[in-house]
Amino acid sequence: MRRVAVTGMGIISPMGNTSYNFFENLISGVPAVKRITGTFAPLLNVKIAAEADFDPTEHFPIKQIRTLDRTTQMALVAAKQAWSDSGIVIGDDEQKRAGVYMGTGLGGAQTIDSMLCSVYKDNVSRVNPLSVVKIMCNAPASHISLQYALRGPCLTFSIACASSAVAIGEAFRLIKFGQADVVVAGGTESMLTLSSMKSWESLGVLAREDDQNPAASCKPFSMDRSGFVLGEGAAVIILEEMERARARGARIYAELTGYGTTSDAHHITAPTVEGQSSAMRLALEEARMNPQDIDYINAHGTATEMNDLVETQAIKIVFGADCRIPVSSTKSMHGHLIGAAGALELIAAILSMQHKSIPPTANLKTPDPQCDLDYVPNQGRVGLNVRVVMSNSFAFGGSNAVLIARLV
Amino acid sequence: MSTLQRIKDMLLENFDFPEDKILPDTIIESFGLDSVDMIELIFYLEDEFEIKIPERDVKLVCIQDIIDVIERLIIEQHGTEIKNEQREVIK
């Protein structure tokens, strides 16, 4: 059976723009959630977000910036980091065995927002001719394929909050089953626009701003939790067939060993214990591991009342009612990156093995008696032997995706 | 500002063209534009000069063709010559 190595990582995130800074900030437990800086802030009821410190002019010539939505800009920079981090070289004969699998929820949200604004509000009869190619959901993946001459499958997965977990899981299978040797996989999302923030606000899933400290607004598994904070960013990994990676002496961050995906077929937003626990079981089965082999779970942990309760119950069904495995929600700090969330959180989990440290769930001050796992409250833990990790992603629509990685 | 200068400024702002190559007799094809670039170029010209360039009946080979088309359309569509315009003297 072919095995799959993670040999490179790249990140643009609210908690840092390199994997090192990202993890250091996660362990420090200080959230990146702030009052938003957009000029439309007064029109919002929820005025907080986790913005990435990302200035495209530092990465692209001014003439290229206008041809790429922010979603693609971030994806390209994260892919570039991952590519150079892996030190990979793709020979001409290998290009068709190398692919791109990316996830995004909404695609070019900022371009959609400005285009609709000019058409409906300003009554402009003509829109920018690049609108379509900036907005389309597969723009990030396609630009990565163009950039690195990757001529195998170039696919985009849009499964709301599970988009990039699915992208990585499917990429893992593509290599495992012999259809590719290298896949650039991950996710990207940048929808901190007025229209999308209003939409999320209206759905009632965004956290209320904390009276004392806006940074402490997202409180997963806490009694006073009120939802998530929208984030933005991109996270990309290089997946490579294990023997290929070993033969070239690549640094192997982790081996991906399991992926489980299920659909609740229950409700468009409400999760189910059955769907989530089945996805975790499928991932364990594929990894040929027992529940007790898992050393850390990076939870979906959105801090909505429903998610945290259902995810806790699902974990208990798989890992036992007395489960003491550390489970943390790093969304408490970097916000919810929607289409990039699964990839960013898998990276957080892989880095916890590399750094022998587990990032905390921030802002967990008032335990909820119904959420009684070890959520690593408020303080990161260092000096731990973390060898196998699980990352959960559960999407609106009822799709669940779970990934397992281990040290090699 | 002359029509040429305004075209030059627009091209430099939006495309990677060498400034010293933007001359009236430069063949547009020499910039290596693809079909999408050409659509964009026309879009930005329309924006800059507040005109509508019809898809048919326009043949743009060199920069001078762009100047001629724009100046003709401004008169046709606005009934006036370009304000503050000092026509470029073409060799």
C-alpha cells in the first residue's frame, strides 16, 4: 500500500504567516480576534473578526494584484511557502502525476461584493472583464497549477467549513490509490466583506463581542459560548508519496493515515452525533488505529451551542465516556477560516507533534457540565509526546470530514 | 494631457509594458497580449475616456489606431473633442 507524507506547509492566517509563528502564537494562547478595520464596520452588529495581516503588495507586482481575488492571493502565497518548505522539484515527466486539490467555501468573495455593489448600487452597466475568473471557486487551485506546472487533476472542493479537510482527504486517497505522486492540497477563504458578514450575522452563529475584551469573544466549550468569529487566510500542504519523499531525503512532517467522511442527511445546519462519530470511526479504520492511539484531537469547536455539545458527545461515543485525550479548539484564537479551516487546523495538529506541545482552547472560563472533556483550557501544554493526531471538520450541509496524521 | 499620454498612463498602471516602447507606431501585438488582455485593455480605455468601444468596426493594430478610434468615438459619443486636449503631432 502506498503511503502519504506531508513534506511542506504554508500559512497565511490571523495568527501568523509562517507555520513557526502560527504555532508559537497558538501555544501562547492569545487570540487574534479584534474589532474589524473595514469602513463598513458601523453597519455590522457583530464588529469583530480575525483578519490576516496580509498585504498583497508585498507578494505580487501591482499589475498582478488586480487580476487575483484576495482568496487566490493568499492561496498562492501559502502554496509558495509550502512548495519551498518541501524543497520539491517536479520533473517534466512527473507533471501529469502531480495535482492540486483546494477547498474554498465562497470563492472570490471580495470581488463578488465589489462587483455587485457597482452593478446594483452604483448602476454601472459594465463590470470588470476579469470578474468571472477572479470570482470562480477554482481560481486559487488553477493559479497554483499554473504557477508550478502541475498537470494532473486540479480540483476544488466546496463543502463549507469542511472544504479543505475534504480536499486534503481526497488528495491523500489520490496518492494512496496510485493516481498521483504529489498533490498540493489545502484551502483558502477571505470573506470579511459587508455582505458575507451580514449573512453570517443574520444566521445567528457569530459570537457576541465580549464586553471586557473583544479578543475573548469566541469561547468554545464554555457555558457562555455564543458562536464563532469569522477569520480569513489560506493553508496549504504538500502531500507526497512516501517513497518518493524518502528517496529525495525530504523532511517528513507527518504521514497522513486516515480520512473519514460522512453526511448527516438530517438538517442543513444542525449537526448529528451519529454523522460526526461515524466520520471519526471511518478515519480510525482507514488508519488501522484504535481510539486510544490518538494523542490529540483538534476539534471543529466552533463555539456554537449545538456544535460543541454534539461534538463532545460524538467524541465520547468513539473514545469512551471517560475519554481523557486532550481536545482543543484553536478556532478560539484564529477564528473560523471556513474553507481554509480544515487545512489550517490539520497543520496545527501536525505542528503539535513536531513541537511536542498542545495548543489550548482559549477563553474557556466557565465549564459547561455537558461539555466535560479535557479541552486544554486557556493554557497550552508543552513537553508532551504527541505521536498521532486527529483533526475534525464538520460543515453546514451536514458533511463531516476527519483526518488522522502520525509522526514517522 | 494628450490622448497618447493618457493611454500610456493607463497601460503602465495595468500592464507590464516597457514605458519607452509605448509609441504611436508600436504594434499592439508586440506586447504579447492574449485575448483576455485585449478585452481588459478595451475595458480600461472605455473607463479612462468614458466612451463605449463597439466590438465590431474597430481594428486596433498599433497605438496610433487606439488614439484615432478614441478621438473619433469621443466626438461621436460626446459631440465634442477632448477637453484640454492638445493633439499629439504624429510623425
